[in-house]
Amino acid sequence: MKKLLIASTALVATAGMASADITISGSANAGIHSGLDTAGASTAVVADGIYSNAGVAFALSGATDNGISFSASVDVMAGNKVDQGDFEYDGDDDGAMDLGSVAMSGTFGTLTFDNGGIENLYSDGLSNADVSYSTTVGAVALTVAHDTDAASTGANSVSAGYTASGMAFTLTASEVAAGGTSTKLAVAYALNDSVSLSGKTDQAAGAESVQTIGAKTTLNGVSVSVESANNSTWDVDLGYTAGGFALTYGVDETDGWTATATSALGGGATFAAGVDSNDSMYAGVSFAF
């Protein structure tokens, strides 16, 4: 990773600049895949072959003399890639330079602009937002996101969080165009350093509410997580980590399962592989520069 300090005011259009930094980072990925679903396909399309890609990201940050900090990001990616978390083949990148978020923060909070790049706070299945505002009101962390396209679903969403005495409460809600409002209330409680409990109630617009309870424990690198809901769905996830090595295994009520392994190779390189119950697999190496 390279870091450049830009001191020339000729590069800044805002008066009162105190400092500015540009951080340049790179990444590359390569490997094989088989049986992966193609992301975004309207019908089932299975992809086999290799994937390889490389990209460069620019993270820009600075601050004004009156205490307002600001940031922006630009990146370019070329090649084809897989989504290891979802066992999907994402296809080819266009190699074009993409603008990420532009944000300003201070005592007033944080204002973020990212056209279609801010996830809906209630569910990533709803449309993304274009602008968000985050602040703290007393002990409550508050975020509001707005999608300027009024015709899309999930035009507005909000999240409020409160933590006290080991308990964390989070309320999220989203407006759905011509469909009502969806809400979700979640609570998490840490019994101790290794055991935590969780519960949530989810009322999606036009659907029955779903209540879920869960528990997670971690001891000596071994983690166990279980979750069950009143709609007859459940998940069990197992994990093991030691040094730079990690194994995971998850199964749900459909008997669908996934298994993954990752290992740090040193020098910014990581090996990752995964298989699932649909006979999908990937294996490859990622590099960070």
C-alpha cells in the first residue's frame, strides 16, 4: 500500500484546507469455479471455468480548519470475479473507473452521497439509497437513508441503535412504495466474553411477522451459532480458527450446507476454497497490494 501526502492547495477547491491524504491500494484474485449460479440471471444459469481480476482503489480524505472531515473513493476493476459468500459467478467487470461514496462529517454528524450505492437499512433486498445522514442523539445512534427515485421500492429507510449494560437494541424500518412499511426490532445480549444471545421480530410489508431467537458461543477458536424462527426455518453454523487458518460449516432447515476454508499465505496473499450442497465450488488466491 502506498500513501501520498498532498499539500498543494492547487489540488483542493475548498478554502480552509488543513490536510489531505490519498491512499492507493491494489488487489488481485485468481482461481477456478464450478457449478456457481450466475448473479442476476432471470433463469438458472450455471457457470464453470476460471476467474481472474485486478483492481486499484483510491481513498481520498482530508479536513478543514474548522473541523469538518471529508472523504471520497474511486476504483477501477478489470477481469471476471466470483462472489464467494453467495456462491455466485458475478461475470466480467467493465474496467471503467467507478466513483464510490463522498462523505462529510463533523459535530453535526456524517452526510454521505453515493448514487445507488447505499444499502437499504432494513434489507439489502430492497433498492439502494443515494444519500444518508448519521448522527447521535443522546445515547441513540441514528441513520436515515433516502432513495431519490420515488418509483423504486424501499425509497426511505431508518435505523436507530441503543446499547446499555451489555444489551444492544436496533430498530430498522423502510418505506415500500405502494406496499406499506417494513420494520425490524433486534436485541443482542452478551452473557460473557464467549456467549451471546439474540432475538428479533421482523414485520415485512404485506407479510406475517417472524420472530427469531439465536445464540452464539466462541471458545479456544471454536465457534457455534444457532438460530431458529417461528416460520420453521433454522440455521446452524460452526467455525474454527487457528493462526491464519479458518474453517466454516453451515446447514439450514432445507439440508442445504456450505463449507469454506481460508488460509493466510503471508505477504498479503490468502487462499480460499468453498463447496456447497448444490455441487458448487470455488478455489483460488487473493492478493492485497
